[in-house]
Amino acid sequence: MNSVTDKQFVATVTSQLGWNDQFASALDYAAAADQPDNDRPRSVDVARRVLEMGSDSDTVIATLLSDPGLRDLLDDKRIEAEFGSKIARLTQGVNQLNNLKEGAQAQIDSPQQAENLRRLLMAIISDVRVMLIKLCYRVERLRLLKYAAYEQRRWIAQETLDIYAPLANRLGMGLLKWELEDLAFRALEPQGYKRIAKLLEEKRSEREAFIEQFKTRLRQLLADQDLTASVEGRVKHIVSIWRKMKRKNLEFHELFDVRAVRILVDSVADCYAVLGVVHTTWQHIPSEFDDYVANPKNNGYQSLHTAVVDEDGKVVEVQIRTYEMHENSELGVASHWRYKEGAKLDQRMDSNIAQMRDLLQGSAEEVSDAISEISTELSSDRVYVFTPRGQIIDIPQGGTPLDFAYSIHSEVGHRCRGAKVNGRIVNLTTVLQTGDEVEILTTKESRPSRDWMNRNLGFIKSAGTRSKVRNWFNHQDFEQNLLDGKSIYDRILSKYSIHNANLKQLVAHFKRKETDQFFADIGRGLITSAQILGFLQSTPEHDPFRKIKKESKAPTSKDDVSVQGVGNLMTQFARCCKPVPGDEIIGFITINSGISIHKRSCSNILSLPEAKHQRLIEVEWGRQNDSVYPVELSMTAYQRTGLMQDISTILANLKINLLDINSTTNKVEQMVYTNMIMEIRSVDELVVIIDKLSQLPNVQDVRRVA
């Protein structure tokens, strides 16, 4: 440890924040992690820089504990136990950023990839102070690049210019931004850096003398107008000079802003008053005037910029801003969040930060409440995940490995048979999180599954991905699609016990000219099972009892069913067919038990003698309530270990109450036949249950009984 440096750090903390046991303990841990003569920055040096940014004690302590050398010594639970949950969350956030594999920058081959990585970094942090700590660590690491290998120096410096300096700029941390850029430029362009630094040094004495004279005269002019202001010379950063020379094809002596002063005042009105004094005293250059007070930059930066020419023809750049604007520019978000918890930043980074900076002008309570609302509103946007080679792919929030695969290339999606997330094989319905590394397992031939297009099964989140899968089926052989479509159609009728579907009505409803085209489009996925089932449920089939139907009215009863629009009558649900909301139903007037409610397709109703047709009565479902209805399902599956447990897990996840379950096993055929009675609220819920159970391994068939 550098005892002199550490004593200075202790003295600074004591004077600014007050020394306490937590600081002492954190400094001891930092000492344990210290490794002299290394290219890794010391956490004490980083903490001092964080302290200079106006940060609170939690942030400074978290910086000391974020040293990578402490990962094996301090785990999250120990940090929380010794330092509290706030510091633990900050430390965890920094470690999470550090866990992103180094060298990912090598895969940044386009501006969009750089933007994706910037958004990923902001998306995975839960407190803006985490990014401040990360940026300060990066500054210190750049200072030690001379100890690193050549290739490492190059990619760290380039990554800084591509990722971290723009992030500092967006957060309004101007001081860090310039340090990051100058240090990275020194590593990437050492000759260019030395040339500009030498030119600046050669002219320094002359420039400093001129600036002192200019400042003295300006102070007197402002005092004569009763304007209170601070007038200082401004250091021009090397990267800024180099970029302007390149962009405008200028030589060093042609730059306007090598000589520069900055004027700080109390109010916006004073800014414009000072501008008037400057412009009336010296000739200004119109093309160099920018009003960022009335029209702030996207990152919230505010200042008046102008350039004037003195009597000897020398150009001086003048910046005029309030003290608050200057603090925003130099320290950015960090200075405003002193002693405040940060709010989570999400992928819509530019909009989010802009709104944050506006809100930071209010009280602490207003800031906290408003930032929370913004985070909630913007959180459901995109997630950013890595390929095994480090490329970043953005997919919708809630996206799955299939969304990821199709985002890489349609053919990768078509050939997908599985996926690994962070090295572990997962289901294709797994929801990906920002920062995950995803590897797609493929087969030689393209063979998407039709189940992927079923929204209930959760394979796909993106409409674009679903469209790519559908297009694949559209281009397959017509005869095969025809056979697949017929099979799907028959399975729908069988699963949901539909006995009297009118095929001609279906073909006409879906505007197909012939039944073969109808079946082929089912096979292609252009007509889905849900669409067919929805039509069959909403349109009464042609049956012998339609002559008794009367004009339907909107349900007015709060009961489960209403009889010809009237509720509060004695009704019961037939045990033979167990109707549930969504089924087409009809009532049968019994002798002693009121009205028995049946499905219209119930075999007992269809076989009812002609003499009893007069006892049929029109009924309809009442308004939706929380009632549940028993329904019976049968399942056929090949015998395997864990089948019953998987069934229970699916029903528990769907919050379905299982009333009864019975299974029989045919040991010769190795088949299991299972009957389940459960409570559901509607046919829509039944569709989801059947779809989920059908996806279990070894399951051959699931259908509704009766």
C-alpha cells in the first residue's frame, strides 16, 4: 500500500464525509486486495476520484469494495452483513459489469453494435452510481496502460472510445468524458498525442500571458456593469483539438478555441447579460455562436458558446454558463444523486437520461417518485444478449432462444433444435435476460415446429420471428401441408369434443375457395388452431334444435347462466358433458331439478327423442365471474419416470385446482392412460391446459372427455 496516498485519502474523507468504522474496514479490505507493480488500478485511487466527483459515503465505500481482487475474499452476503444492503447493491452492480467478458469490444464491428453494448451496460445496472464507479475505474486503468501488453492496450483504449466515453457524455459527466478520451487517444495514437501536447506546451507561456490579460479586462468590464461572475481560463482537451483539426482540415494555429475562457454566473439572465458585454466589446464570429441554454444538447448540456477577435486579431473562445450548469457539465448525474438512491436505467437510454436530468431540478421526493415512474414505463423494451463470440443481439423483453436464433439469421432459427444459456441447456421457452450468453444448437436440415407459432406455448415473443416461422411453412410442399392441415383439424375436433362442425361454414368464413386450400393453409400456419376453435365456439352449428332459438340478448344475469335473458332460476350443469364458459349450451327442463345445462354437442341432447324437444330452452352464459367448472381430460402417454410430477407442475403453474386423477398402465405396450378432473373458468383456459400438457415428453394425446 502507498501509505502517503492512503493518509491523504483518509484526510480527504474525514474532512468531506467524516471518517467512521465502515471506511476503516473498507480500507483494510482494499489493502488486502492491493497488488503493486500491476496494471490493475488500486481501489483507493479510484475511490479518491469518486470522492472528487461529489459522491456520498456509500458510493465511496462501495468503490473500495469493488476491487476485482476482493471477489474471492468478500461475497455478497458478507458485504451486506458488514456494510448494509445499500452498499452491497452498489458493489454487486459493479461486479456485474465487471463480469462481462473482456474483449467483447473486439466484436464491435459497427456503430449499432457499439450502441447495443452501451445500452446493455445501462440496462443491467440498478443504480446510476454503479456506472460512475465503473467509469472511474476505467480512467485509472487507462493511466496504467503502459504496463499492459500491446494488444491489450489497443482494445482497452478502443473500447473506451466506443463505449465508456459516450456513456460518460450521455450522463453529463464531462470531466470523466475528457479524461477517458485523452487517455485512450494517447494509447491509440501516441505520436498524434505527443505532437499536439508539444504544440500546446510550446505556446503555453504566450497563451497564458494573453489569457491573463483578457481575463483581467473582462472582469473589470463585468464589474462596471454590476455583474458578479467568476472568470477562468479553460483547458482545451487534446482529443477535442485533434478531432477539430481532422474534421475541418485545419492546422493547429488555425483553431479558434485554443485560447479559451469560461465565465460562471448565478442566473440565466446574467448569462445573456455577460454575452452582451462580450459582444459589444469585441467583434464576434457569427458562425461560432451556439446557444445551448435555450436549446440544450441531448445529454442536457447547457452553455453559451461564442468566439471573439481582439484588437490584435487573436481569437478567443468564450463559454458562459451558470454555476449549476457547470456542475452538471463537469460532474453530471453524480453530483445530483448525492445521498440519494439511484433508479434503474433501462434500454431506452437517451430518453430516460434526458428525463432524469430534467427531473433532477426538483426536490429529492419528486425525483425519486418520478424516476420510479419512468423506469416502470420504459422497462418493457429490449434485452441485450451475447453470442458465444461476444456479439450483442437485441430482442424484445420476454424474448426466448428462438427469438435470438431468428435475430441472428432465419436459417439458424429454422435449424434450431435446442439452446444453451450461460453454458447450460435450457428449454426453448426460457425467457432470456440482459447479459445472458446464448448458444443455439442446430441440426443439418431446416425443420421448424408448428408448435412454435402457438402463442399459448410461449416459444416465441416477437411477431417478426413468428412471421419467419410461418413463411417457412408457406413455402413447403402443398400436398404435405394439405395432409398436415387435415391432421391438425381432426385433432382440434377430437381434443375439444366437437361433433357437428360445419366444414363449409369454416371454409367460407376463412374466405377459401375450396376445402383443400383451407386444409393446406392450416398446415402452413396461415389459419391457426385458436382461430378455428374461436369460430366454432362463437357460431352455433347447424343442428335439429335451431328452430327453438329466439333472438339472443346480451347477458344481463350475474349468475353463471341466464334462461332466455332471465337469471336467478334454478339451474344445474349436466354431468354427462360438463359445459364450461365458451361452450355452446342449451337447457333441458327436468321434472324435479330445474333446468339442466348441456353442451349443444352433448350426445344425450343429440339423441333426445322428438317428443322431448319441447322441453329444450334457450340459455346463455351470464356475465363473467370467478366461478369454476369441472372438466375431465384424458391423456395417453408412453410410460416414463416423472410424468405425474410434470403434470402436477404444469397445473400448479397455471393455478389449476386438480380434483381427481387416475392412471392405469399397460405394461405390455408401456403406455399410461390418465384421466383428470379439474376446475377451470373458461374454454380459453382449457385450450392453454391442453396445449401445455401436449408438450410434455412422451405424451401422445390429450383431449377433453365428452
